[in-house]
Amino acid sequence: MPYGAKCGSLACAGSRAVLALLAGALLAAPAAAQSGEPIKIGYSMAMTGGLGPNGKSALLAQKIWEEDINAKGGLLGRPVKLIYYDDQTNPATVPGIYTKLLDVDKVDLIIGGYGTNMLAPAMPVVMQRGKVFIGLLGLGVNTEFKYPKYFVMIPSGPDPKPAFTQGFFDLAMAQDPKPKTVAIVAADAEFSANASDGARENAKKAGLNIVYDKKYPPATTDFAPIVRAIAATNPDLVNINSYPPDSVGMVRAVNEIGLKPKMIGGGMVGLQNTALKAQLGPLLNGIVNYDFWLPVPKMMFPGVEDLMKKYQARAPSEGVDVLGYYMAPQAYAQLQVLAQAVEATKSLNDDKIAGNMHSGTFKTVLGDVKFAESGEWAQSRVLQIQFQNVKGNDPAQFKEMGTQIVLSPTEYASGKLIYPYEKAK
């Protein structure tokens, strides 16, 4: 019908019907790939408190995954929706969050938040409900529970406690002359206790004499007395197992007091965060510590470069770690694993998903991931890195790998250890 012409009632009715059908078809087309209620995935995440900076970094990567998966048609033909709450880095909030997610929000699936101390208190609720539970980063959480539907993205392997610091001790014992004594210090909390248990085991296997072995209260803010007590024992090695605020306090106290062991570090959470690295600057030089992923050539697994570009483009406006090396690949891979298990089983049934996760190998931005019976990675891949040549407090220097040298495992190494510690200062 020509534009502007008047029509009779029958003609108009017919035209309207055709237009209505066309409009309906156009509106329905985008929804065809994703129909029905969203698949809801719920979890707690540290967005404030001591673990908040790392938790918010993980959250951005998880949002990117949500956008990516929905752009590809969702899961099982349904859109995916992440539902999360701030646990405030407070273990006491965690059971209530998971109860709310399951009873009020009626989520289909759950995953674990960030940190050993936040995963452990969720376990009784998770086990009671029989849910699959993929933790983000947690050390030895399932050692006592032995829950068959627990899995975790920390690459500490089937024997997680000693594996966490194994590289630290192996590097030390490869030096000439070999160290003879070690001090072990840890926060009196779940993660640090597990890490120090492993360190103690490694020290004994290496034939080292443990001259200091103590825990400090998690609320400690003055670390000078602890460092002075360590210095009084004159250890060759100092193994520190700490959470972010403690790690900063320890580094400052070590430098202020002038503690000079042959090697120091090992289990310090927080020194992977760009803002904290920039804050400490040259005080970091010489410290050997764990990490899980850095953009060295041998760790550029399929998809990780694209993820990091998206993450780093958004990080400044989101107010999170501008580089995201520590949390982003782990958090994105955590959801990749869950999604692949759901698609493989064509199901949201927790038993079926857990069965697939025990038998499958998952393609992720962290490379191929396979789980042991315990839910830990089938093979350990904890990196040991050393801070070298850090100058000033510009965060940009940590984008280049000249300030963070991967020492082990050897297949990912990007440089050599400077030993003893004092030579790297």
C-alpha cells in the first residue's frame, strides 16, 4: 500500500495481521538461542575486608565469563545469571550466604568463593545439600572433609599442603652451600596453618633444623616483634605464610629491621596484587614467593590473552587490580570447568556433574585441567617467583616480567634465582 494512502477495514486488518506476525518473528529470533529461566549460579565473594582487593579482581573475570557464555547462547540453551554476595572476608558470614542462595534465591548451582578461610565454613552446608562445589583458591580444604563433590582451582595438586611450598624449599636446597636452618611463621588461620603444616613437612624432608615455628593472631598489626624474634634465631631460610595485610606488614618489618636470611617468602598471599606490589615497590626485591599464573611465553594458553585484554580494559573503571594476573585466569577457568561439565552431562544434576568432573579433562585459560580423586588438581603447578629489579612504585613495571622472575617449575622458568636474598636488594 502506498505511503499515506487510506485503507478499508479489511485491507487494514490484513496488513496489521501480517505486520504483527513479522514483528513477532523478529522479536522471537534473538530469544531462540536462549529460552526459559536463567541458570543461576550462586556464591560468596570477598569484596571487602582483607581479601577484598583480590576478590573484586576475581569477580570482574567472572562477569566477563558470564557475558562471554551468554553471547555464545548460554548453557543448555538457557541464559546464565551469576548471583553473589559479599562475605566481607569474614568466615562467620559464609554459611548464611549459601543457605540464602539455596533456600531464597533458589540457585541451580553453586561455586566457592575466594580463600581457604571462606571455603571451609561453607562445606557443612554444601555437604548437607549434596551440591557440587568448585572452590576458587583454597589450600587443603577437603583434606579432612573428603567430600566427593568438592573441587578447587588452586594448582597445588593431590597433596596440597606440602606442594604449596615445595618449590621454595627445592630452590633453597639446590644452592651451594645448602641452608641448614629455617624459621616458619604463620597467621593462626585456616590457610596459613595448612601452608605451615606443609612447610614443616618439607623442612623435615630436606633435613633442615627448624629454629623458629610460631603462629601469630590474625588481627596482628605490628610485625616488628615477630621479625625481631625470628632474627634472634639467625635462620638461613624464613618461610612466611600470611594473608594480604600481614604480608605487607611483614615485608615492611623485614626491611626496617634488616633481617637478612639467605632466602625468604614462600606463602605470602597479597604480594600477587598489583596495588600492593606498587605500594611496597623495592622493598619486595629478593623475596621468593608463590604465584599461579604470569604472562610468560610458556603460560599463554588458548584464550588467556583475550581474557586479559578484556579484563585490563575494564579494570581501571571497575577499581580493581589493573593487571589481574593472580585472580582473573583462576576465576574465569573456575566457571569454564563448571560450564563444560554441565554441557557434557546435559544436566544440572550435581551427581552427574561431579562424575564428569572426576573423569574429564577441561580446556581452560589455565591450560588443561584434570582433577584428582580429592578434587585437587591431578598435578601440582605452583609457581615460585622472585622479585628482582623493582624500582620505585610505578605499577606499570609489574606488567613486564623483568620484575617477577618465574623460577619453578622449570618448564615455565623465565630466569634464575638471585641467592642469597641480600644480593637482590
